[in-house]
Amino acid sequence: MTWICDCGKGSNVRTEWEKKCFRCNKEKPALTKQQKEASPPIKQEKELPQQTTKKQPRKQRSRIILVKRGSKNPPPQNTHNLWDNNDFLVGAGIYDITGPAAELGMMGFSDHEQKTTGIHTRLYSRAFIIGDSDKRVVYVSAELLFITPPLSLGVLEKLQQTYGELYTKDNVMLTATHTHSGPGGYCGYALYDFAIGGFDNQNYNAIVNGIYQSIVRAHNSLAPGRIKINQGDLDGVSMNRSEDAYNENDDYDDYEDNIDKKMLLLRLEDMYSNEIGMINWFAVHTTNIGNKNKLISSDNKGYASFYFEKSKKTDYLAENTFVGAFAQSNAGDVSPNLWGHPDGEHDYERMQNIGNKLLDKANKLYDNAITCLSGSLDYRHTYLDFSMNGPICKEGRACVAAIGASVIGGAKADGIGKPGIEKCIVFGKKLFNTFIITVFPKDEACHKEKVIALHTGRMLPHPWTPDILPAQIIKIGNLALVGLPVEATTMAGRRIRNAVQAILSEIGVDNVVFAGYANSHCGYLTTAQEYAVQNYEGAHTLFGPNSETVFREEAVKLAQSMRDGTDISSAKLPDIRGKTILSLIPFIPGISMPGVIMDAKPPFEQFGSLRTNTKEAYNKGETVSVAFWGGHPKNNLRTQNTFLEIQKKVGDAWQTIARDNDPKTRYIWSRIRLTAFSTITIKWDIPQDAEAGEYRIIHHGNWKSISKKISEYRGESATFTVN
């Protein structure tokens, strides 16, 4: 007998044996006496003989036929049982998390002069939900520098309000791609928010809501399906930027390469091979675009995601569409800048080079994925307390958080440091050149080789970096994800993966992924040998030389708990939202920018009117440029919308072929000095495969009056021809 849940979440006809609706988790109502009498008898399986040494095999369950809405494939002739060993519920969702596109500090290079002036690509949260007959897990890859405690708390609160205890900190893993070209101000901790100008509620709310909405969409698209896995090596996109530190590891000879070249990919399908989504993990920094850039961009991984999704005809406004995530791994010492530091001139070209190689490899792995994940779901989560009395490992105690002086010198190949600051500043060596005073000798002794520049863990009334930190493992069949809030180096990630796999292999796990930048952030994670060199990565390993051992031992505890089926205790995450010094200061002179007071325009002009027009004709490969009188982009983030449209004339109608999430477009804001006039410049790099014909560019925006009223406006370029 079947039953139908009344939640209205779509095709949710359930079989007799299921006890809950897989979309809303509502309990199946008890049958009335009349329903029981009307129900046909359930055919009983023949009982197997008693066995004393092996578990009873699971009984065959009733068949279920569900067709995903919009599916072009009919149900197959030979259906199979839901909850076979390699069947899961799978769902995917995507949502816009783009913050203010003007006058907000960008987070990644800690340069207070790097403030947003427009959009190269929008930023998205990509969410995936996987379930079996017993449990659910959520994996999110968001196009951010990293996840912060306030973001995690905000998302989990909204999920709890909607779904109760279905999605919690235990089974939700939030991660970031680590793009350095997004607006900041969503951390709540002074070390990361100071260069931004403080905490920015507009950006924070956009990110929290966007991540939440991507999970809601994944939940609403849940359908029975399968997950296929594939993996392979990718060369020519990355290098170890801290090779001298890597070579100090006593186990470096165990590996052929000083970087992880493996891309591991999951292909998500429904029962009838309709494509739902893709996730892959590959370790490489998203830093092809450097600190001279002021346009919001998802960098190389976002570029690859866009074109992968474009090939699958993803509709970013649709509730149910294909989602493709290029997620991050242990990229702490792995750079994509094979040409040296980004120079501000070739950044986008080089980003496309790396992005296309990531894309090509993912396409090959996706097209040839045939092996299904199999097994059960499980998860473990805990918090570690790194405050004044940090965790103890076999090597000793973790230190109170502190930043090393070498951080100021910048990272090799990616971030240019301050002029005149040396790299590899080690305590006791060339100390006369560092001008560093040891304020807390006990801390200096604990941190050993690190010359402490800032005691972030001792700041009052709250530490300047998080000190209550999450550790998490999610098991999806024979795959495990280890989620830690760090930028782990290649070797640190390897050691943690190997330790976890040694335990979980006993319950069938044969692949372990290091999912970095997960649920929070506390800087880098190096091995003790790498730490001693005090490159940028070691100086930004906040808790001293034993940090990697502490996190590895905690991951082992989680794996043992999962293997043994036991619970694990946890500290509690403090809620510092609105309580830190920077969150209480609305404006930092010289760094933060005031809000939009009003927008103005020259006399006899209108918002949306042209300042400069397009040419009459262009060739493929050329760049179209047009400028409008406009309003400040902070007036309306235009979430799940656009500031621009590239339109082609088809017959008598205009068809939109690109929006501001397309890497071929650029939306650029500027202010006329000493006025409230805003100029909006829109550029479009005409693709080589563009169709010849008539085109135009549309600009959408909002302007604020002196009375604070916000109104929408529209601008339109002249029609031009592409030959």
C-alpha cells in the first residue's frame, strides 16, 4: 500500500514500508481501521535459516517508481529496489551569495585599499544533500574565502527554524572555494575584519541567506538516485609554493610529487540517469586574480564551475537545476601562479588557463564515471577548545593563538607582502632585523621557531581569531570527507587522510577527501617540520608546532567513534555576533566607507542614460564597452538577478544570452570625484563562437533619493552588429 504526504513538496508517493516523507521528514500517519481492512496483504519473504556468525541480509523491500519532474527519460522496464546498497536520495541546489559590488573591502590579501568596484562573476553557494533510509548529510561549497563561525551559526539557525533537527551542525558541512576576490566583513573576528573596515551586515546577510536557500533547493529537489565516483591526476595547473619547507618533512620521500595531483569527482544522477549534479575536489589556491583586482570574482574554480554548468544548461534562477561544484581541498602550499605573483595585467588570462584545465579534467572524469558509491551514511562532529589551555596531543600542548612575523612578508607566488619585510623570520635568527618585542615569553617558548607579531588569542574582550573550532567527518558509502577549518598544506592533508583511512577502511571506506576551509577558519595547518622553516604558512599556523598533530588526533577520534558506533563529546561554539570590538564600530576612518547617503546625476540626465555609447560594429574577440549614469550598487545587491544583460535580436524579439555571472562580462562602478554621481561601465568580451547579428546591452540598477527612497531604473545601449 502507498501513502501520500501532504507537505506539497512534489512527487512524494511513498511505499508501505517507509515511515517518513523523505522531503519534509514528517512521520507516516497511522492507518485507520478501514484503511487496514482495505490494504492488500503484504507478501512475506521466505525466512532464511538462522546464522550465528553473519548478519541477516536485508529483506527485499517494495518497489517504487519515481520520475523526476521534467524528466525526458521514461521509467525503465526493469525497476529496482530503493535503498539498494548503492542507492541514495540525492538533491542539489544553487543560490546567489554576491555581496556589495562597491566600496567594501575585499578579503584575502588584507589590503585595505582593495575595495570592490564591480563584478567579474557573481558568487554562488552550491549545496548537495545525500540521504539513505536512515540519515542525511549536507555538503556545501560556497564561493568565499572561508567559512566563519557567524556564518555557520546563521545558516544553522535558519535550517533549524525550517527543518527542526533534520539538518544540524552534526550532518551539515559548510566549505569554501577560497576565492580571494570577494567582499569581506562577515567574520566577526578582528584579525580578518580590520582590513575590511569592520563587520558588514549587508554582506553577512546575503551570504547566510544564500547558503540557506541553496540547501532549501537541494532539499526540495531530493530524489532517489545514485552517486558515481571517478578520479585521476591533473598536471600543469599547480605547484608547491613552499618547497623548501615541504622538503623538511621526514616522509617526503614517500611521495613522487610535492603536491596532490588527484582530482576526485562525484557524479549525481537520479534512478533513470538524469543528471543532478557534480562535485569534485582538487587542491589548488584560487589566487590567479591578485590584489590589484577590485572586481568580485570566483576565480579559477568558479570559472570552471560556470562553464561546466553551462554545458549542462544550468538555469541559475530555477528551483531545480543541475549544479556543478569545484570544491577545495588541502591547498595550503599549492599555488596556481606558475608565472609568479599576479601582476594585475595578465590575471584574467591566466585564471582562464587554469580554469579551463580544471574544467577539461572534470569533464573527462564525469563522462567516464561508472563506479557507484555504496554503503551507509554516517557523520561525526565535535568542537576543539584552543583557548588559554589548548588541546594536548602526544607531541605536547597546542599554543595560545599567535601570528608570526613572516606573514607580513607575504606568500611566495600568491600574495605580495609589505616591502622590506623578510620571509622565513625564525626566532633567534636575525632577530635584530625584526624589531619584535616578546610580550609573553611563555607564548614565545611554546611557539618555538615563530617570532610572534600579534598575540591574537590573548586579545580582550574577545580573541582576534576563533579559538573554539570544529572538526567533522561525513561518510557517504565508501567515501569519507574530513572537514577541518584550516588551510592544510599538502603533507598535513596527506597525514590526516592516511590516519583517517587506516581506521575507516575497517568499515569499507576506500577513499578519503580532505575538505578544507570547513565550518570555520583558523589560518594554516603545517607539519611541525614545515612550521620550523617559518614561511608564510608556518607563521600563519596559529596554534604552534603541534597544530597538525592535534587536528590529526582529533580526526582519528572521530573516525574511531564512527567505526565503533559511539558518540563523541564536544565543546560549545560561542556566539560572538555583535559582541566584538569591530562589530560595535560602524566606521573605521581611512579603511571603511560610509553607506550610501544619496545618488545624484548631472543636470538634464536621467539614471540609466548613456554617458558613452557602443560602436556600430565589432568583430568576434573584440570587447564592447558602454557607460551609463547610474546608482550605487549597495542600494540593491540584485540577488538572483543581474546588473546587466547582453541581448541578441532573434526575429522581432530580444533574447538574453549573458548576465553579470558570465566571465565574459564585467560590471564596473566608479564615482565622479567630490560628487554623488556614479558611472556604470559594462564590458563584454565577444566570444569566438558568438553568432553574427544584432546585439545590445541593458543595464539594471537602483538609485537612492535624498529622502532615502530607492527606485529602479534601466539603461539601454545602441544596437550594434557582431560580424
